Amino acid sequence: MENTCDTRQRILDSARDLIYANSYAEVGVAAICDHAGVKKGSFYHFFPSKQELVLAMLDAFYLDMKERLGDKAFIDELPPLARLERFTQLAYEFQLQLHQTTGMVLGCPFGNLANEVSTHDEVIRARLEQIFKKFHTLIRNTLEEANDSGTLNHINADATAQAMLAYFEGVMLMAKNQNNTDVIKQLLPAMSSIRIHNN
């Protein structure tokens, strides 16, 4: 008998692969089931709706990105600003690997979905906002540590973290539109140089 945990994971993995490479609107339940090799009945056993699947997919994607990028960059052994530089380097390497595998720059999975559904699906928009806030907090805490250590000249850590995150998303969008990882390589390192000071 097929392991139900494996079935659920295959559905999640298929949704992530298909929606990330295409779009939320373009990928239907039937395509996800075909890709996962499961029947629709199995899909609805685990997920009452496509929306519920996407919420679970986002949570899984966040944990994956945290492990791939956040946990490897934001470590105590690195000085605060070096953590930001490491984060941008890892993000570039991740997109480069995807490009070599798929032939496409896929961009940020959270930014992609936010652009597509934030004005149409409040539940998914709210989950995306939560994820962005987690990354924002990670960056802000790093900047606050740099402020406290005297590395930075009393910048507004909250606003600077928001600006860095916005810049990151913009670079990913441009790289995806141009299908060119060189955009990330050239522009993303400047993220760690952004500074917003208190008025």
C-alpha cells in the first residue's frame, strides 16, 4: 500500500515545481496530479482545494529557502554585513543552478506568486506577507546587530531591511524577465550597501 506521507509529499513537490516554473493560474489540479502520479481523489484527500495546497507549498518552500539561504548565511560566525553578502551570493548560486537545469531564471517564488495573486486571493496574500516579514525580520535583526556593534552609523534598521528586501525582489524580477543570471550577479551584491537613515 502506498505510503500516504509519500503521496502528500509528491503532490507538494509537483505543485512547487510546476507553479514555480509556470504560474498559479496556469497550473491546475489535473496537471499537478499527473506530474505527481496520483489520482484526483488522493489530491483532495490531503488538500480540500488548490488554495490549501498552495498554502502548504508556501510553508514548505519557506523552510527550504530558509535552509538553503538563511541558515547558511545568517550565522554568528560571520560579521553582520558579511552575512548579507553571503545571502546574496547564495541566492545567485541558487538561481544559477536553476538556470543550468531548466534554462530559465525562475526568480523568487514568493515574489512571483505575490505579483500574480495578491490582489485576487487574500488568504494567499496574507501567507506571503507572513513569509516576507520573516525575511524582513532576519535582515533587520542583522542590521540592528551591526548598529549596536558600531559597524553602521545608526541607520534605520527597519526601513533599511524593507528597502533591501524590495531591492532583492526587484533584481529577481529583472533577471527573470531577461532570463539572465548575470543581472543577479551584477546587481544583487549592492543590496548589502543600501542605507536608510532616520530623518
